[in-house]
Amino acid sequence: MLMQIMKKIYGLLKRIIISAFLLYSFNLVMSPLNILIPINLITVSILVVLGIPGLISLFVILLYVY
């Protein structure tokens, strides 16, 4: 029972770290074009839930708003 909970926590932490790294690398690549998505709780949680389609949707929303 405890091992299953620990595996779920480990998987969630892994997804959070990968999502933050993905946002950081996106910002690093797009910084010459002055297109930045802020790294905060909301954007990281969107990426944790949706993954790459979440990043694409954040990018489209950013282009639509600005």
C-alpha cells in the first residue's frame, strides 16, 4: 500500500520537474523572438496535466493575446 502511494508521488514529482524543464527550454529557445511563457504554478500544472499539447495551447494563447 505504502509503495503504491510512493510510486504515485514519485511519478507526480517527475512530471512536475519535466514540465518545468520543458517550459524553461521553450523560453530559452524563444527568447530571441521575445516570446516567453512565465514559469509559475498555473503554467506548470497545465503542462503536468496536458503535456506537449498544453505547451502548444499556451503558445497559441500567448500569440492570440499579444
